[in-house]
Amino acid sequence: MSDTIKADPTYVMPGGFPIPGLRRTVRHITGHNADGKGVFLSTDCGAHHVVMAQGANQGVANIIYSTTETPVDVNGDGDLHHASENEPPLHYPKGTVVRMIDFGPGAESPMHRAMSLDYGVVLEGEFEMKLDSGETRILRQGDVSVQRATAHMWRNVSGGGTLPGRMLYVLLGCKQVEVNGKKLEEYLGWLEPYYKDAKTEEESKVKAETGNYE
């Protein structure tokens, strides 16, 4: 068992997390003792939190865990230390990112595309998911989206836009997507500054102005 990963019984949380109206999320990480028995290595509220806001579109991201390779090597707790010490990019090409996002009332994301396979689970509230084709779906608590590198946006419609909502996303890298021989690009709109591997915000502004999301 690692002697540097300790439990945090105080659950100290940075400002802005969770969004008012949502309960605190506690994360429990397990490992092994010297006898190979399972033990709890840490109990906390996550190592990385990012407050994201664009006007009224406030959101708070809580990184539950991230890995840089598949399969993961858990020997020596190297994965633990990397996840604790490094805030991940949007996604790792060969790894995973588990990201919980709290949405303020009525908050919505920009239209964006990640070059990843995303599993999205509604934990609390109700959300509208809109694709760049104009198609929409309403997802309620317990519903799941499987986002296969498509351009999309999220809008929190909980309580008619008056209540906060929470989603959990698991992101896995995917190969370059091509449709009819044309490569589709990743772009994040105003979300870009919040992710280390994001392209320039100017590129996304051009896409948003022209409506060309390919």
C-alpha cells in the first residue's frame, strides 16, 4: 500500500464546488496492503476542480480519476500519483478521464466535438442534448448517452431551467474520424481555455461564426 496516499477526513472543498443545490460527492480509492488484501487508500472529494463559466453558463468540473494507458498498470501506485498530481487534458489518446460536471440552472455548453468516445450519465436533473444536425434528445436521471465523436451541446433544463444538474462523463480516446473521406476536427468553443490540449479559441470562434463544424 502506498504510504503517501492518505485519507482526508475533512473533505476540504475549493470554492465553487459543488454548485449550490447539489450534494457533495465523496470519492473512495482502493488498493492493496502488504498481504494483498483490498484496503481503502483515500477518501476525499477529488483532487482537481475547475470552475467554468461563460456568462450565466456556470459549470464546475470534478475530475474523479484519469489514466494515461490501457490496460492500466496499478503496480507501485504509479497511476494514483499521476492522477493526483496531474490535471488531465480533455481526454487521453490511450487512456481514460472520468469527469463529473455540475451545471448551474439553465447552463449550456457551446457546440463542440471531442475526438473521443464519451459515456455520459445523468446523475441529477434533466438535460437536453443537441447535435449539429439539429436533432435533440431529453435525458433524465439514469439515462445514458454514447457520444461517438459527434458535434453536440448540452443544456441543463432541470426544473424548467431553474435547478442545478449533474452529469458524469467517461472519456476514451478514439481514432481520427472520417466521413466520406473528410476528416472531422475537434473543437471546443469557449470551453477551450479549460483544457490543456485545446486548440486556439480563435479557431472555434471562426467555426461558430460560419456554422462549419466539420
